Amino acid sequence: MENAIQQVLLTEEQIADKVKELGSQISRDYAGKNLMMVSVLKGSVVFMADLMRAITVPCQIDFMCVSSYGSGTESSGVVKIIKDLDINLHGLDLLIVEDILDSGKTLHYITKMLSDRGTASIRIATLLDKPERRAAPLTPDYCCFTVPDEFVVGYGLDYDEKFRNLPYIGVLKPEVYTK
């Protein structure tokens, strides 16, 4: 796996420090609110686990699984809900936890769909933001890192279901995904 990485973009330590900082900010912002954290599977599961442990206010969690990529490197633009939320969202303050905000098409679709269910509020927390690729009118409310327009993997992010278990964020060598 390591030989497929062009460079380490963010170390395990950098990520841990920033996630703790973000957890403190979210805890302050959601004090006294009805926080429901929603992880968008599969990529955000590592970030979600670390972030929820860094949050000090009561919260609920649930998971959604959506697909718009398949095994490619570009979003298809067609969002398929594979697993929807299991709870009534009326009156909840949703925090959608995402691994990377890229084009924003999938997240834009999800936020619209969830807001139609009577939520009190919806905000977005993303580990990585890639604004150069944005194609939808979306900005994260919480962001750990802004990254360049490179294909990144690790800490939950994958290429063709591989590399999620790397403890850091690395840039994947182009020859890996252009075969």
C-alpha cells in the first residue's frame, strides 16, 4: 500500500490535533441543542469515530450510505441512497459528517433531502475540503483541512475500496488510478 502513495499530505498527528480542536468548537456551538451526527458512509467512519469522541455535549448518531462514484474517480452526479437514516429527524440539529467535500453534488442532494424532513438545522463538518472542484453551492460549516486538487486516500478515504486503513492522508500516485 505504501508504495502507491506519492506523498503524505497530512500526518496522523496533524489529523488528531485538528479533530480535537474541531470537537471543542462543535461542543461550544451545540451546547443546549439536540445534536444528531450523521456519518456519510463509508469514507467518514474513521473521522466520525474520532470526532464524536472529541465532542463533549450529548449527541445521537446515525449513518447514511450513498453512492455517486462506483469504482471511478469522478462523481457520476447520480446519487443512490443505499442506507437511509433510521430515526425521525423532526426538530433535530443535524451535523452531517463527511470525509471530503469535493464537487458537493452528493452532499447538496443529501442536505436538501434531509432538510425536507423537518430538521431544526443542518450543518456540515468535513475532514477535507477541496474547493477547486466545487460544482454545487455548498460550503462546510466545519472543516479540518483544505486540500489541493489531488486524489487523496487514507483515514477512511479510498480508491476502489482500498487505502481506507492508512492512518494518514496521502496523495495517490496517478498510475494507480489511471490504469
